[in-house]
Amino acid sequence: MASNSQFAVALHILTIIAKNNGEMVKSEYIADSVNTNAVVIRRLLCNLQEANLVASQKGATGGTRLSKSAEEISLNDIYEAVAHGDVFSLHPSKPNQDCPVGKNIESVLCNLQKIIDRTIEEKLVKYSLAEIIKFIDEGGEIKFT
Amino acid sequence: MASNSQFAVALHILTIIAKNNGEMVKSEYIADSVNTNAVVIRRLLCNLQEANLVASQKGATGGTRLSKSAEEISLNDIYEAVAHGDVFSLHPSKPNQDCPVGKNIESVLCNLQKIIDRTIEEKLVKYSLAEIIKFIDEGGEIKFT
DNA sequence: GCATTTGTATCAACAAATGTTACAAAGTAA
DNA sequence: TTACTTTGTAACATTTGTTGATACAAATGC
């Protein structure tokens, strides 16, 4: 399939909104920067609303703004708002339960999934949207530690 | 799509092979435990061979065995052998380069990708195939730390 | 009322994973 | 050599998820 770019686009969306301090930003404007259709943006904005990162308003003067400050939004907040899947999937078909390996491998894999998810979370929680904006504003080579 | 279960199946494959100390294991036998087609297994075995984790042999007495000990194979070795993609993808279409955010967001995202990849790698390298086998043999609730 | 924008449904196009069949290549054993 | 077995690989259908696009209802402000 076309692989999942929702986190990338969501970060892009939030960066643009954050840089328009308090002003309502329209989905068409964001779509022009992301270079995609406005519906794609609005779909992601719905996820970001559910996670309480942004608030939207309909109507002629509508749009979307942050519902908390860029300092209060971590990359993990964004990741959780849009990322549904795990880093890897379990078996497509249930393993053979008559085989000792097949019988027990799934619980091992489940634990591994959790470990990896937690590891990513612990890393992403260290970065805020505000830091991303700073990197963007500086323009050049960005080095995360 | 059907999301990627290659790491899960690869770990399953290696566990089975490792538990057959030195004996050649046939792809049909593995496929029976994984509950899939033998060609799916052989495709993954090719990746594991390229990573020098296993060695296969054709012919009537053929099959596959480990090419190093289970203690020497880390989960990261397995992950790298089969995982092609990143945790998230970049923009489907190139962002608008006339927008300051669009112009610089990609390098930020690239760096983020690398950070997450490295984080996963650092975690997976801590576990060996031998430990997985021990968990499998113990059967019950496995707790990684 | 009218224009604008979000929210959502629906659909087509595309890409990746999986499962399947088929068969060549390589090796064993008689 | 011949027959048999197994890996390696190509080719294809199926399924599923993502993206992009059109359409339109609901909400909002003028």
C-alpha cells in the first residue's frame, strides 16, 4: 500500500497552525503547504481534535487553532493522535497451537510490541511542538540528540 | 494493506530452527507451525540468509540451520534482516517549497525517523534469540523488562 | 438569505503484504 | 544416469490500508 504518512502530515499541520499565533487557519491553506487535498487535512484535523490538540470552527470565519500552547504539545501527543498501528504486526493466521513454539510465540510478540511502543513513546515525549518550530525557523541542518 | 508481520514470522522461524539443534529444518515443517504457505517461509529465509543468520541447502536432505548460535543473534539482527520500512513515512507529495514550513519540515522529519529507528535498534539489540527460546520454553506469561 | 468552511460519506486509484501455483536449479540416493 | 526431494524465484490473484477526489449536509458569520 501507500505507506502511512499521517504523523508527518500531522506535524506539518500543527507547525503551520502554531506559527499563526491564535489566528484561525483554514484547511485549504494548510493543504496548499502540504501539497495535498483539503479533505486529507480535515480528516487529520479531526484526529487532532479528538486528542484535544486543536479546536476547529465552521463557517465563513472558521478554521482551526491550537487548543493548548506549542510547549504543551509533545511529539508523542501527535503520534498517538494519528498512529493507529503497531511497529510490526502479529501473525496473519493463528500459529499452530499443537507446536510448542506456535503455542507460545504470540504472547512473546505481544510483549515485544508493547516494549517497542513504550520505547518510541519515551523518546517522542521529550520533544515539543515548540522545539520543532524552532528547528523549522532556523532552517538549516537540524540535529536531534 | 495487510500490515507487515515479517518480523513476527521471522522470529517464529528462527525459534523453530534454533530448537532443532543443528538439524536441517524444512520450510514445509516451519510453514506448518506458522500456519502459512511454505513459499512465504522460504521468502523470509532468503532475507535471513542475506543477513547471515541462517544457511540453507537444496536437495533431498536439505533445509535450513542457524549459521551462528542463538546467543549471537539479537532481535535487532532479525528486525534489520526483514524490516524494510520506517516507522512512519514522509509526505506523499513534496511539500510546497514556497512555504517556510514546507521548505524545512522534511529535514526535521528525516532526523526524527533516524532517531526513532536508532531507539528501536538500541532496545532490540538487548535481546537475543536464546532468550526468546527460554521464554517460549517456560510457556507462561513472559515479562520483558 | 447567502457565502464560506468544517465534517463526513463515498468512491477510485494505488501500493504493499500475503497466499498460491508453477517450475527451474541443486543436491541426495538408488 | 535416473528419480526424488527441497530450495529459490517468478508470476499472479486477493485483500487491505492510504491517499486523493467529488459531493453535500451542517454550522457560522455577514
